[in-house]
Amino acid sequence: MYEWGRRRIKYESELDPAFCQTLIEKTGNDSIRNCIQCGTCSSTCPVSLYMDFTPRRLVAMAREGFHDEVLHSFTPWICASCYSCTVECPKEVKITETMYAIKQMAMDKGVHPARFPVPVLAREFYHQVKANGRTNEGRLITQLFLKTNPFKLIKQSKIGMKLFFSGRLDVIPQKIKNITQLRTLLKAVNGNGGGRAHS
Amino acid sequence: MTYLYYPGCSLKGTGKAYDESLLAVMKKLGVEQQEIDDWNCCGATAYMAVDQDRAYALASRNLALAEAQGRPNGKPVEVLTPCNACYLVLLKAQKRLEEDALGKRKLAGALESAGLNYEGKVSVRHPLDIFVNELGLDALKEKTVNPLNGLKVACYYGCQIVRPYSTFDDQYDPVAMDQVLEAMGAETLKWPLKTRCCGGSMTGTIPEVGMRLSFIILKEAKKRGADVIATACPLCQFNLECYQNEMREEFGEAVDIPVVYFSQLMGKAMGLSDRELGMQRLFVPFAVPAASK
Amino acid sequence: MSNNGNGRTNGSPRIGVYICHCGINIAAKVDVERVTRFAETLPGVVVSKEYKFMCSDPGQELIQKDIREHDLNRIVVASCSPLMHEETFRKATANAGLNPFYFQMANIREHVSWVTKDKDLGTEKAKALVAGAVRRVSLHQALEKKRVDVHPDVLIVGGGIAGIHAALTIANSGRKVLLVEREPTIGGHMAMFDKTFPTLDCAACILTPKMSQVKDHPNITLWSYSEVTKVDGFAGNFTIQVTRKPRYVNEDECVGCMLCIDSCVYKQARVDDEFNQGLSKRKPIYIPFPQATPPVVVIDPETCMQLSKGKCKQLCAEACEKHAIDFNQKEEVIEVQAGAIILATGFKTFNPMRIPEYGYGRYLNVYTSLEVERLVNASGPTGGEVVLRDGSKPKSIAIIHCVGSRDHKTNKYCSRVCCMYSLKLAHLMKERSNAEVYNFYIDMRTPGKGYEEFYDKLLEEGTHFIRGRVAEVTDWALTDAEEGKMIVRVEDTLVGMPRRIPVDMVILSVGLEAQPDADDVRRLFGVSCSKQGWFTERHPKLAPVSTATDGVFLAGACQGPKDIPDTVAQAGAAAAEALAMIDKGFVELEPNTAFIDEEVCSGCKSCIPMCPYTAIKRDDEKKVAVINEALCKGCGTCVATCPSGAAQQNLFLDEQIYEEIEGVLNYV
């Protein structure tokens, strides 16, 4: 929001000229260079109305090296991966994949919005899979609220109870038999997002 | 053809009724299936946000397991994936293994060190694809004993079975589910929100946003006179069904409408019992209205 | 000529090699100096030089000076494509007293520098090509160009504004023109428009006088409802087959009184009217529009009772005082001659059904821009009143730009005219309906005389301009104001916020596409086209109306999207080019004809049926094949066919080709 006396200008020295290239390497394709800023992504996006920057603006900022703004933005965390933008884009920009890449970069650098539930859920999900090979929705949600907003847990408990009584909530997490194999596999991947997204 | 069934985590939890009804329907239709032994989580959208390469590795293990399990019968291996998110993640992993030489090398190496191997012989199919394109609508008509006459269904496809890839249906206006349910006597709605996002995991993370997305879909289906919404994804079904009370509180407008799996409606038309179809698990009870028989 | 005879008997070849930098076009990817030094070492090479621009006057003089000073008898220039400058260097060679065919060109620009990233690799490839050219030129022979008279008539294909303007220009110079149009009338798309941008003069008012001039001009023969079905020959002497479709009305008799239409057994018109884009109906017997040219009715055989069912009271024929109606009319195939051809086959508009998001065909009140042209036209289906398909009058109108343009899923290119015609439609809609008008654009493109001023005018008129490509036209309402309306979902990119704008009418500014049969047409006339189907000009800047086929010229949108001013300018240019060729009176042909080595020919006759120009006969006395040089077009088919190698082609002798290949391979 507007603050009295805060300057609204960007000096070239504040930009990261390599940022776009880093993002391109992370995404695995250079399609964001094709963007003509038409806004189709933002208008087809079902959640752009909740973003701090529309996807179009995020692409514009990423291309020009607005490193801090892009990595601190809520926009990628609001993205629900519905792929509408990717499908509708007239220039075939892989926007959803770009959002994934920004999320990974923000996580790697630890600059993702703190206590914001989406990255917390992502982390929790990651750990559950590593532990059991499968995820348990009940635990995911419980952990999520414990780590972000315990009050919401109480609010959500009604649904939880209903799920439990209709047999839709497993209390004991399922675990795969060959978890060692899975862990070996995950360990063997030279990972942490250095790879390339595809769509 | 015996399909290798990949239910995914949600079908063992909140989406149990999808699992139950789909298996019951397939059995009745004579579609043989076998669950992939010791399958793991596909990684979904959450994992992809943390670590892309490992996300692909997760999916690839399932493909490798399926191939190993299905190959001995000498036929091409087809993995049946009812969950939208699993469907897309497996497809994405497959594309990466097929089209990206570097990605393939990385994954193949990792699979090998875990004692796995994937040759790329698996095709990933959605049950709707099987019903329409393998079994055919005539076979479905034949098995219909209680046609869904007069029932107005809003078919809701969700995102990830049509986007970003359109493998078996029109991307903008998919029709497979409509065709299946129409073949079984139902009337389906022409409406523009068939593939609009339900909010995905956001109903959990940012409920104000997630619920609003689901609310828009429910409201529009109701406004257009739907008796029930049919879904093909466990998360869509959960979002659309389970938050209806909360939505009423949040938005001050009742949007009570049953939300079921398309396979549950198929089962009803085929004369299967409510138990077999997991109907008791619904938050908003649904029964085919008498008038529609 | 100081050096005569052929290469073999003319003593040893004294070759000059000239390597061009072409500025940095070649020099950036080819080490010209290294190639030049390499060429010096090749057998027969007397001098080898480099120069910044070989095609420049000093460059040419350099060659000529060397020919004289070093007594050169063969010249090789390594530079651009022969299409660009072969003629230049042949002339330079001839001006120094050598036969121009003692020259060979190596293409190290299009074939090397423009397609090579690595300079070392580029240099190596250039050396190989130069080595090949040097070996080849040693075997070149002195040849003479052939002159052929030019037929003075011009064929123009397509009767839109491009074809009309070109026809009138040529006819006014005193030359004869045959104008062939496949529709029942000339006028093309322009005849459908209401007003024209940026001056807003009425399209019909400026077009129809030209249409009647075409009809009345003594030098123009107009064949409407006809198509060119075969083209033979070459520049200056084309033989063209035109198929005239039966219109079931005798064109010479019909006076366009339209009594026949009134008396048709169909009392109500019930066939979609093509000219009005299906917004109104016509009868099976009809005239496309009142000023149609020729003013002759036409019967559509698919819906006419007599022609489709063979049974009708034939009231139309009865009503015709001139007895012009003839149900027995048959298709006619006529052969004509022409010296030059102008293609002016136009464009088609993009079919927006291909973008289902925009709701065309799903929502009643979504229109294409072409439909709206008819809707606002005083002679259109509503008499110019803006009334929607559901009978209502719109209070708010969305105009969506770039529909089928700038989009990888449909057409990548900008259609160039849509911004301006959208502005025009915005003005007209506001004027006629007083509705709120919203323009949704990606970039506003108004380069042209008076165009930006027109944009200014629209801004002043209070039209909304929202910069953003529309994602969707839909009908799910979120607010009361949206109920019952179509909703345009867009990001207002200048504000940076998504918006939903409810409207009563949507106009899709559809882009321009090549005609669906552009590929057939280009084959027919031997011209090339781009991937999108637009006919390719010989050079994008310096030969914009010529094609790779001599004597065939382009005018208007068949070459690429363009507006009326540009189309007319191009039509004038095409007419001038055609006239220049005809008025010269002759064309020079490449001496690339085939000949038979009678010693080797076994008289097997294999070549005779293969020749597409029936230029080969068998001399039964000598028992050998004989090629009529006047008929031979140098296609080389007989050369490839001949089992004994007796058929040979000038400029492409087997030994020349082998020598060139060996030169390249030896180096590699």
C-alpha cells in the first residue's frame, strides 16, 4: 500500500540482469521471452484477483530483473496450477511452469512468504512423502494449521469429524513397503530443482 | 486388457467413494484391473513446488513399477488413473522421459540406482477415456438398468485432465463425461464452467479464496438447474461438496447441491447398491429422484 | 569475342576469383582473406581478390580491369545468391569482352554465412564451394541468350479492388486485359464494406464507379463466375485455360431487371445470402447486390428446384422478356493467350469458431467484423440500423482485436488492418447506436497517413480503450449487472487488474488469412507461398510485386494482409511491371535448353513421352531424338531420363556438374 515519502522508482543498479536467465534455466525453456504483455494469462486466471501482481506483471518484472519483487511475491503461491494461462497464452509462454520455478527459487533462497500456508503445505507434503511414500490428507491439514494458524484448525474440525465418521479420513498413515527403494531413488536424483520443468 | 490401477493417495482417503464406485462399475462392465503393487504418491502440485527433479522421480517410480508388473503378459501396459492430479503428473513425467534427453538421463540414472528401470512402454489413461474410447457408449447403454432419465447433471471436469494436455477430449469444452452419463439416460448441462478451477488445495491453505472458487461453480450449476454435479477428481469433489456449510456462512447464500463422482452415477444407472458405490460417504446425500426413473 | 570456343579447346583456363564481404553479411562468418588466399592455390586461377561489395561499381570494375590486364577467360564470384546478382556479374563479364556464360557464381551468403554459426566452419564451407565453382567454370561454354516476342495481353486473376485497379491501369494504356473473377460479381471484400478508414468515405461510392468502368472499358474483357484451371508457357507467352461456370443465365441477354427474382417459385427467400454473410436470405436466383458487375443474375444449382430436382414451373424463365434464362447452360472451357499475369486473388477472413473461448456460434450476439460491415451498411440486411440477431439494440458493445492474429495457435502474424477497421467500426457503432463501445487491444497499430489522427478522434469520442487480450466471452454472471449479458473477461493491463465487462454485443475483429486454395493457385501459376499461404514476392523490398516466375506479378492481399490504400498502390505497381515487360516487346530466355548428342543417342524414344512441352521428336532417318529448341523450356527431364547420356542441357552439362561436385568433394 501507499506510504508517504517512499520512492517509487527503480534504478538499474537495483536490478539483477541475470535473473531472467536463471529463471529460464530453472524452467527449462525460454518462452517467457516471447511474452507480449497481452494479459490473457491474468484474465483467464481464476485467482489473479487475489494476487499482488498479476501473472503478466510478474513475467514483465522477471524479464527485467526485479529479483526481490518476484521472489517475494505472493502470486506464485496463489497459483493453483490449473494451467489455464499456459493453454490460453497466444505466445505459448509456459506460465504455470514459470510459477513452479519461481516457487522453487523462493524456497531455495528461503525468501518465500513466512507463515504463508501454501509453502508450509508444500514442505509438509514433501516430508510426508519422504517418510511414508504416500500422503495422508488428515495429517497434512492438521500440520498445516498447527504451523500457520491453529485457530483455523478448530474451525475446520467440524469437517474433519464429518470426514472421519463417513470413513473418508484415515487416521493411520499408509506407508509403502519398499520405502528404502523410494528413499534411494530420491537421494539419487541430483535434485533441489536444478532440473527443468516440462509441459 | 488388464489395466494397472493407480488410485493415488486421495482415493484411499477423502476420495474413497471414487475408488469404491469406480472399481464396482468396472467390475460390472467387465473391465479388468490390478492395482500397481506398492505404488507411491505421485507428488501432485505441492511437491513440484519444492523440488522438480524429485517430483519427477516420484512419478517415474510408479511408471517403472507398472511396467515391471504389466510387461510379463506381453501387451502394452496401460495405467488407469482416476485422480486428475495423478493423471497429469504421470503424463508430465512421461513426456519428460520421452522428450527431454537430459531429463531422461537424470531420471534413468536415479531409477537404476534404486534398482528400477523404465522403458517408456506405459500409456496413462483416465477412466473416462476408457469408457468412451475403449468400451464405447453402446456397451454402457447395454448395462444400464435404471436409466437416469430426467436427471439433470452438471458435468464438472476440473483442470488437469484437459490442461495443459488435451489427450482424449476437447480442451475448452470436454464432453466425455457428458457422453457417458447421457448414454445412461441423464440430461447434461451446457455450461461454461466445466473446466474452471475449483481452487485445488487452496480450500485448505487460503480458504477464503479456495471456497470462493468452488462457490462460483456450485452457484452457476444450481442457477442453470442442475440436480447434481458430477466430478472426475477427488479434490474437486471434496472442495465442491464438503465446504457447502462454510460457504453459506462465508457468502450468505445457500448453494446446497449434491456433488458425486461420475462413477457413482454410472453405478446407480447400472443398478449397483448405495453401499457398493460409497454413497453413504457423501456429506450432501444424493438419491436419483423417483421422477427420473 | 576475344575468347571463343568452349573451355576444353580454348587452351588453358585463366580464372579470376572474387570473394565478396557483402559488408559483414559474409565477412562475419567467413574469413574472406583466407578464402581468397586459398583460391589462389587452385589450378587455373590467375588472380584471386576480395572486396567489400563486389556488386558495386568499383567491384565490377575490378573484375573488368583484371580481365583485360591478366587476359582472364573465366570468372568466379563468391557472394550472394545467383537470384540476386548473377545477372549483374554476367553483364560485367560481357562488358569486358568475355562471353557472359564464362562466369560462375558461388553462393557463400545464403548457403554459408547466413546459416552458419561458427566462423571456421563457415570459412571451410566457403572454400569448398569456391573450389567447386573454379572446377566447374573451366568447362563453361560460350552461349547466346534467346529472344522471344511477348504477347501483348494481360491476364488478371481476381476482381477485387486490386484486380480492378490493375485492370483499369493497363486498359487505359491501350493494352488488352482479361479479368477473371470466380464469384458472380467483381468488387471483392471492398464491396461489402460500409465506410473506409481513415476518411470514412463510403466504400460503395468510391468502388462502384470503378466497377462500371471495368464493365464498359473497350480494352477489358470481364469473365465473372470463372476460374483459371490451367497455365502453360512462360513469361511473354502464357497459354491459359479458363473454365466458365454455368450461371444458367445468358450474360449477353440479361439486363439485370430482376423480374425473374420476383417471380421465382420461392416466394420467400430462404437461402443464406453469402454477400450479407448469412445475415439475410436470398432466393435460388439472385444478384449478389444491386451494383453487382456484371449486372447479371445467377442461379444457384443446389437450391434451384429445376436444377436440383429437375421439376419446376420455371416462372423465372417465363418472366424474362429477354429469354436469358437457360437451364441447359454447360460449363465452358476456353483457352486464351497472355504475355503477363497479375494475381490478385485476395484473402479470406479468419473463422472465429477456431477460438471457442470467444463464443462465436454459441452466443447469438457475437459477430465477426465482416458481418458488422454488412450490418451497418445502408444496403445491408437491416438497412444500416444496428439491430442484433435477437431483435434488440445493443447498449454496450465489445470490439475484440487480434482474433486469429498474433496467436501461435491460429496465425502468428499481425493482420495489419484490424486495428484501423476496429476503430472505424467503433466510430460507426457509436454513431449509429449510441452504445458504450469498448475496444480490447493488445497493441494499437496505426501507422499510415491520417491513421493516428483517426485514433485521436476515437479517443475524443469517448470510446473505451482497454489494453488487454480478452481471455473469454462467457455468460456466467457474478453480479446483478452481469445477468443476461455476455461478459468479457480481460486484464486491463494498463491498470494491472482483471476486469469483467458485461456487454450486449461482441464484435470479433477477425484477421486475414490466405485463400483456402492458395496452394492450388500457386502451383497453377508456378509461384511460391509462405507457410501461411501468402504468395511470395521476388524480393521483400526491391521486387515487391514480382514473383520468382517471370511474367507473373502480385497485387493486393494475396501477397499478405494489407489495407485498401496499399492494395491499390501495389496494384498500380503490378500493372506498371506488367506493362514494362509487354512494351519491351521481347523477353530473353536463359540458354539452358537441352540438346542431343547424336553419336550417343540410340533412338530409344524414352525421352519423348517424358517431355512436358512435346519438344522432342524422333528423326526416323537418323534414328535419333531431335529437340526443338524453340519449345524446350530447359526443365531437364529428358536429361535425367536418357539411359545413355545423349540428352544434355546447356549450362548444366553432366561434365560441368560432376566437375563442380568433385571440386567440392576433393576439398572436403
